[in-house]
Amino acid sequence: MTLQPVAALPVDADLWWTVYIRGALVGRPESYAQNVYVGRKVPNPRRDRMVICRRDGGNVTGMFDRPRVAFDVWAKSDADAADLASLIIALAFDAPGANGCLRVEHLSGPNDVAEPSGQPRRLSLIEATHRAAVLT
């Protein structure tokens, strides 16, 4: 007999974090948090303020999915990009307890990232722990 982990489906982390960050930004009073596009890809045309959520790795262990999630943040000024990126990290720390998210660990950032368009940009990375769904 072979011991095999439970067959579990990973979370669509890009979608989960996109929906979560969109909702968490609603009603925020900060000027740099207004009219922020949140998605999986940079839209065409580009927006003045954007947060792109992207799964950059991670694994499924038993009943837990641990995606590493990158938050790419753009804004009109360096100060707004830094503030918005910091807010996104703070909002991520508030996610545990929401729809299967159990834990969030900050891995890096917000880091200044060179952007060919010249638009101010910051990058942060977290690792989340989500409940995975059992394959039926």
C-alpha cells in the first residue's frame, strides 16, 4: 500500500486575490486608493492606478494551497505607488478568515521596479495559505 496525499485542487489565486483586493479597496478614503484598476493583466489602455495580482509559485500540500502571490502596483507618482503598494500589503494581512484564506506571510516589497513606460511601479510578494478543494 502506498501513502498518497489527498487529491486537492489548488485555488485560482490570481482570481481570489483580484476579487479580494477589489472589494477591500471599496470605500477606502485615501486619494491614492481611488479609481484603482485591479486585475490579472495590464489593461490596454493602461490606467493611472493599477494592481495586478499574479500567482508566482507555491504548492499544494494535503488540504492546503500555499500560493506565492505578486502584487504589481502602478500609480501616477512615486509617493502614490509606494503608498498604494503598502496599503495592498496591509489589506492582504487582513485577508485571513475571508473565504478560505487562513494565513498571509509577507515575503518582500514593496520594491521599486524599473518600468519601460516610466510610470512609477512597486512590486510586493506574499505567501498565502488557502483551504484547497478535495478532488471528487
